[in-house]
Amino acid sequence: MKIKDNFILREIAGSYVVVPVGDLSLDFSGVITLNETGAFLFERLQKGAEREELLQALLEEYNVTPEKAAADLDIFLKKVSDADVLE
């Protein structure tokens, strides 16, 4: 999985936002806000991480059970997919 090239992640005043750039900014209205964990996952998706890599990264970075990490990851992936941010 990979984030489309025309989306970038920025930290603004302690908040993380995903904004479209280039021609995509004409078709995509608004911004996507993320929490720290969402930004953590988004950065890895920009590099083309797959679900299992993302899950492992969550388990290494955060004190969370595998079941909770997997459930939260699936929710996050559905949201970015529904927002048409993934290639």
C-alpha cells in the first residue's frame, strides 16, 4: 500500500494534517487531520508499507495488544482508503 504522491503530511502547531498538492488540490476539498498515531502510520504508508509492516511498527512503538493494534489499524486503513488517499 502506498499514499498517492499528491498528498503530503505536515505538522502545524502540534496538529498533523494531510493536504493535497498539485493538480489534485483542485479536485480535493479540505484537509485530513491525524493524531500522532495516524501520522506515524501515514509516514510509513508514504514509503509503501504493507499491513503487516504497519502492525509490527505499531507494536514496537506503542504499548498496545496485538488485537487492539490490528483493530485500530484496520479502522485507519479503511478511513484513508475511503478518502481516496491510497494508490
